[in-house]
Amino acid sequence: MNRFRRRMRAFLPVLLLFAACGASDPILVLREDGSDFRETMEGLVRELGPEFAFEEKIVEGGFGPREAVSLIAAHRPRAMVLMDNEAIRIHAAAQKLWNDSVVPYPPAIALMAVRVDKAIAGVRNTSGIFYEVPGLTIFLNLRALSKAPIHKVGVIARPYMADFVRESAAWCERESIRLVSHEIPDGRKNVARAVREGIRRLRDREKVDALWILNDNYFLTAEIIREGWIPALERFRKPVLVGVENFVSPGSRFGAYAVLPDHYGLGAQAAGMIVRLKEDGWRMGQKAKVEHPLAVHKVLNLESARKSMRIRPESLMEVDKVVE
Amino acid sequence: MGHAGARPKVFVFFPSLARPLAIQEALAGKCPGLDVTVFGRLTDLRAMAAREPPLAILAPLPALGQFGGYRPRLQGIRNGSATEKYVLLSIGKPFAPGADLGSSIGAVGIFDRAGMSAFAKGIVPGSPRINLVTKVEDLLPVLIFGSADAILISETNMREFRKKSRANLVSTELKNAQVGLLAVGMRAAAPLAGAGAEAARGEKDILAALKALDAGTLALLGVDAWQ
């Protein structure tokens, strides 16, 4: 399907043009460049269909809130889609510059941003989709794959992610999974050592059934991976769940199962939110919530997985990519 | 189908929990004489079918109807029936269709948005909003994270979700919710005589290969026989 996707992606500009010609509802997209963003855009455009016209602006040097205001004034979009934290920052500042008394500033949907809930806090008329795959989604996929029961999952986090972990734990309770967090305080000097200690504690004292490694760059420097995670994980012997595909590549000695955002699916989900906005007369409710991503992409490192769990063979049919 | 001897092209659209590539590999292994592509998303199938029309499309019968140039030649059956029941699945309590004007249901898209809305309205009373997803597996998060009040799902997939989730999944029966199983649609005769003869050979090859599928491969397509 990759070859197919490449071929279809080549037609995306044609789709955009087609959409722009016959459509009635303009949508302004502020986004970063890169293949993940293009794939999300593809999901958005193709799932919305030709009733919507898209104006895309790649956010790069020199593009700021004033330029965003000019774009909005020129195109009068019904709604905006913001991809990445920088697009959200520009949108928030542009919203303050806009004079709402003439034409209201359009509602916006933010995605592909780190902690989108925090990024849009205080920004009016803006909703979004988390980029972080919820722990529960990951654990349910693990439970489908593993013959051993998954009752308790460990996670190492810093205080910045504490609310995210707490919310994840609350969701997990509904599925009878306990999420146990080992928190490493800010300012800890030897973080690699703290990671090793945390993994030991989760393994020996908490006796977790799996370990979830958050996509937090603070813990994922080359040094901390080399001196913290890898030596401790060699003795962990339980499934290690990650959110980066490279961490399950052959020979990575890191994760067994990666559950990643499905970028086309993110675009499709945003398309659904835009349709609902349209049905509501382009008004976003006061309580517009940030949604969890629904579609994920699953990659299994078969060698690592076999060392850490007994796999249900029939479940491999549900894994998007198996690496050996 | 561009030259003599080319393998007849077959497109498959069957939303299921198995990934499309796994179904494709299984079909390609059993039908080496066919050029099979399995699509997980309707938009992919529509785009590709418009550009390179295949000789046959395999899709759930209602979805096949949207490809005008294809007429059903084989109908998949399971346990003697050509249809399967769809239900509404919700958490904690049954979903009352029509009781709440603001309610929404999640569903996998087998038509475009307008078509899907019409399809769901034919099954679910009360005209709830439709929250479309592109993969069957996405429906479970829709339910668990409250993106919709209920999901529209086949009984087969409901059983699979009950294996995956410990949540209290409650099903609500629906009248008129028998949905056609996978069917095989063949492209209408090609305009040129030579191409028509080649298409006829291809059609014969496709039907023979599909009829020879073993039980395990048929199960991947949600059927156990053809009629």
C-alpha cells in the first residue's frame, strides 16, 4: 500500500485544486512542512470531499500573526486547521489582533501539537485533537496481542506530564488496567540513573505487566537512552511500549510495540470535527473538548516481543507492520 | 488488463479488524492468477477505481452499489445468509435511538458522508449525527472516549470488541439492520470486441479463483461460501 499511497499523494494538489474550484466552504490550514503533515492534510482533504476549499499556508520564517490576519481577511475561511504548536501560537496572537466587531474570527481545530490541551488553553473558539496516543488505546492493543493478562502498566514521567498520566490512569481504570507512575522530579541531576531506578522499582516492587515510555524528549536524549533505558530494559523482560517507530526498529534494543498516531486518520478525524462545526452553523460550543486520537498505526518488533510476551498469532493480522 | 496475458485486476474493500495488507497477502497467495489490491479506506478505492478501473470489485453489497459500472456476480454468504445483523453498541446502558436529538453514532464509512448519512438513517431511527471513522478498530476508541453515544457495528465485530474491552458494552437491536455481506461485482462489458473477450476470460478466471478459496481465506472476507 505504500506505493499506492505515494501515487495517491502525488494527486493531492489536483484534489486541492478541484476542491478549490467547486467548493463553497473555505478552510484555512496553517501547518508545518513534512511528510506527516502532508499525510494528515491528505486525510483532511479526501475525507471532507469537494464541498470544501482549502487554502494551505506552510508556517515558516517571516510568517507571523499579522500575516495570518491578512490571510484570514483575504480568504474569509469558515474554519481554520492548525497543525503544530507554532501554528497555534500564531493563531492565538492573530486572534488578539482581529477586530471581531466586523467579521468574527473563525473557529479553529488544532492538531499535531505537543500537549494541544495546554497549547490552546485560553485561546477562544478553538478545539483540537491530542497528538499523544492515549495509554488506554496502547494497552488495549497490547492486551489483544498478548496471551498474558495486562493488569498493571508502569510509566516514568516528570511533573510536567503528571496531569496527562493522571488522566490516562483514570481512563485505564474503566478497562481494569492500573497505570502506575514513577515520577522523576524536575532538577534531578543524574536522570539516566533515575530512569534505571524507576524501571527497577516498577519491575521489582510494583511488578508491572508492561512499561509505557512516553514521548517526552526530556527522557529520550541519546545519553539517557544509552545509560538509562537500555541497561535497565535488558533486565526488564516485559513488553515495552513506545511511541516512536525507530524505537522498535531491528536492533534498537528498546521497545517491543510502537503505537503511533495514524496521520491520515488524524486528518479524517479533523474532517469530522469540521463537518460538525458546519452542522452547528460554524459556531463552536463553549465546552468544545479536545478529542483523543482515534486511529493509530501499530508496529511490532517481533524479536523483542517474543522475548517479553507470548503472542496470540491471530492478532498479528491486526498489526500494521511487523519488523523482524 | 492492458495486454494479453495480464492478470485480471481485482479490488477489494472489506472493512474489518484485519489489516488490508494481511488480507491482500492471503488472497494473493491463494489466487496467484489475479492482481489483487485490498483497500482499507473507501476513498482510496474510489480514487484508484476511477483511475484504473479493475475488472472486479469485492465489497459489502450496499457499498458495491455505488460503483455504477459493476454488476454483482457472486454473493458471499455466511451460515446460509447473505446478510448480517448490525447493532448499536454503547457503554453502560442501551442506546435509545431517537430519544436524544443531539445524539451521535460512530460508524465506518462504506459510502461518502452523504451516502453514509442516508445509509445510517435507513437503519437507525431518530437521525443521529454520524461520526465517521476509516477503520473498524477506530470504533472502539470512539466508544471508550465518548466521541459518540453508540457505534453501528456488525454482530461479528461486536463479539470481537467484547473480547478486547472490559467495559460494559451493551447492544441495542435495530429493525431493518440486515446488511449485505461481501459481494463480487464485475465490470460491465468492455466497449471493444478484443478487450471484451479478454475481460470475459478475466471474469472467468476471477470467479474460478474466488470459488476455489479455502475456508480460512473466505473467513477473512467475512463469508463461508458464495452463491
